[in-house]
Amino acid sequence: MKKIRIAVLVSGGGTNLQAIIDAQGSVIRSGEVVLVISNNENAYALERAKQANIKTAVITKKAYGAAFETEISKALEENKIELIVLAGFMSILSKDFTSRYDHRILNIHPSLIPSFCGEGFYGLKVHEAALSKGVKVTGATVHYVNEIPDGGEIIAQKAVTVQDGDTPEVLQRRVMEEAEWVIFPQAVEQVAKELGMRNEE
């Protein structure tokens, strides 16, 4: 079976990208990351991609303005991308873009949706909100992407216990290690496998 061609969109350090790269060939067998696109030329994620011999592209709003999404689409088409994975991509994609790739864009969010999600909830802010609410359990959610931030259908979730004395940074790390890096590669494989089977029909 031909592997599904995957693009990962990143903005920062790329820890989830690394988890996906590391899972290729073991957890992820139905797809392969062939392109990493960043909207930040200084993202360390680009370095991770280069180390794994994955093609990279930098597409910034500053450089392309209103044509930002058009340029991303162009790069996806040129590389025959079938599945898009958002791994810490700090840009909200429009309805025009997301509907074109319906059920082909995945994102991970560091909470159990519908808690602590939506506009303004990203990075440490999510964990700060969870701690200030006093929740005993948090976690991560992989979901399909539509035009509503964190609004798409849920694919996978994993719970993580909040411990006494947690700081946002400590909690963020635990959620990554125990949830994000586990369920994200699994969800990528699940969706890639489904797409592959659909392609064969």
C-alpha cells in the first residue's frame, strides 16, 4: 500500500513534530512526513526536519500577506500532500482553506476539549487556566480542524493527572510526555490508514 504523503505545519520548537518523526516506521506505518512548513523562519522545528532529511518550506504572513494560505496550498499541491498535521502551528486557518482539506487536517490541543480550548487558549495559557480552575485531570486531544479554533471532531483523547505543586511548565511537560507524544502519532496513523483504504477503493 502506498504511504499517505503528510505535511506538518509548525511555528516553534517542534516537540510534537519530533514525536511524529520518531514514530515513523513503528507507530506510523501508513503515512510518511515529506514536507514541513513553518510560518516562522526561526522555528527550531525546521532544524528537526532537516536532521530527519525532510523537505522544508518557510511561508510567513509578513512575506505573503493576503496570499499566505494560497502559498501554503501551492506548496501542499506541489508536494502531493494528502494529510496535513498542525503541530504547534500558531495561525488560524480560514474556512476556505479548512473546507478544501475537509477531514484531512489534524491538530493536537493540550487539554481535554471542550475544556480550556478555543481562541486565546494555546501553549502555557492552557495549563495556567487548568491550574487556576483547580482541575484534577487534564490531558490532550487530537481533533480534525475546521474554521473554529479547536472546534473540529475529536479523534483521540488521553487524560493526565494534575499533581499538587504543579507549575504550568511542569504540567505542560507531563501532558506532552504522557499524552501528546503518545496519541498524536497514533491518530496520524489512524487517519492515514483510513485515507489509504479510501484511496484503494
